[in-house]
Amino acid sequence: MTLIADGGSTKCDWILLGYDGEVLMKTRTKGLNPAVIAVEDLFNRLKENEDLVAIFNVAETVDFYGAGAGTKTPNAILTKVLQEVFPKAVVTVNEDLLAAVLAATTEPGIVCILGTGSNSCYFDGEKIHSNVPSLGYILMDEASGNYFGKRLIRDYYYQKMPEQLMKEFEKRFDLDPDVIKMNVYQRPNPNTYLASFAEFIFTAEEVNGYFWHLISEGMKRFIEYRVLCYKEAQNVPVHFIGSIAHFSEEMIRNAMKPYHLQLGKIIRRPIDGLIDYYREHRLKVKS
């Protein structure tokens, strides 16, 4: 049996596939980003899920795709954790960009992630090419959940947010300066904390002028910095993966128009595309 995981900083989706591609289990854990989450917490988040515990000694293959796993040290940390938890399985850990590519296309294209964090790559049909390394939520991550969360907090304190929205924002979140600073500078997972504020935008009943401008500006920056850095962008589809992309399709289209870019697929959850990919390519090879 093959266990597939698509993990971000906020949450991680798991699918167990049988030999014939049948979905035997679906479950979700908290995020397992090894770049920002302590080893002990990685173990705890896995062990607190009863569905996973039940197959710790059953899974034969564990393929994990996740945020923070694209560099050597975090990848090695998570690989070791998963190997201990699934002792009978062959464990492979890859960055989330690979999952995004497999979920979106088998043809050349630009593939972008817009979730808690953001990233992009060019897929030439065989290999992934990343022109700009992702330096995380402090230095990069344009148009991500934590990017919009930071913008909301700043606009609130600089009083750039419309008055009515400020009142709603106050009701929704604890905006005490000490609480914010504690969560950002001293507590674990500040990127996930900041991204939680972005829900204020994407759960609103309507996209008003303020939200529209905020999202559009973020998408424009992302296109300029993370899509146009690939010379191939003018000639191939640009795919988007993640919840932020799912809720921002119109703003993405508008941001792409000035550059005459072709919008490809927008996929909210890459795990669904991964199931199709494994059924078509991986499981048939093993059978």
C-alpha cells in the first residue's frame, strides 16, 4: 500500500492507496514543515492522528511532498522522522513544488504555489527548474497567506484599512501588540500564525474595494517576481496550486493580462491531482 502526503506549514493531507489505486484512507494532520517545526512536534503531530497510527506498521511506501523539504537538512530531518514512524516503509521526501507539478501537468509549464507560503518553478516536461530559491515568510512569499496576513496587520495599525473593516478585524482577532509580537518573534510557526489573519479576506461575504486592491497588488508582485523570472513564461501555461489561488482566480487573471500570460489550471488541493497521477503512472508501473 502506498501512503501519499501533501504537507504545508498549516496542514497536511494524507491518502492511502491500495494496489489497484483504490482510496483506502483519507486523513489530515497539522502541518509538518521541517524547516520551522521542531522534531518533537513532528513526531507528536503524526502520533496524535489515529488513522495514521493504525498503519504505522502497514504502509509499504510513504511518499511525502511538503513545504520546507526542498533543502538538504530539513529534508533529512523529516525523512528520519517518517522512517521511524513507518519502519516497514520505503520513505521518500520531496519538496511541495514536485507535488504541485505532478498534480497540475505532465507538459511544460510554470507551476506556482499560493498557500501559507508561496513558490514557483518551471517544469520542462521532465525536470523542475527553480530560478529563485524560496527564502521563506520574512524575505519572500509574495501573495501567500502570511504575506496578506502581514499586510492586514500593518494596514490596521497604520489605519490604512477602512473604518468598518477595522471594527470587524478587531472583533475577529486578538490585536494586542504584545500578543502579536509574542506570536511572531517568540512562539513556533510564526508563518502559520500570520497566515491565519488572511482568512479575514477570503471568508468575507464579498470582495470589497480594499480587499480587491490588497489581493491584486499581491498577485502583481508575485507575477513580477516569481513568474516573469522564467523566460519560458510567455510560451507556456502558468498553473496555480493552493487555497489562496483558488479564491483569487479573477485577480490572478487580471494580474497576468498586461504580460500576455496564459492561465493554466487552478487547483485548490494538490492531493487530488496526486491521486490521479499515481493511478496513471506509479501504481501501473508496480503492478
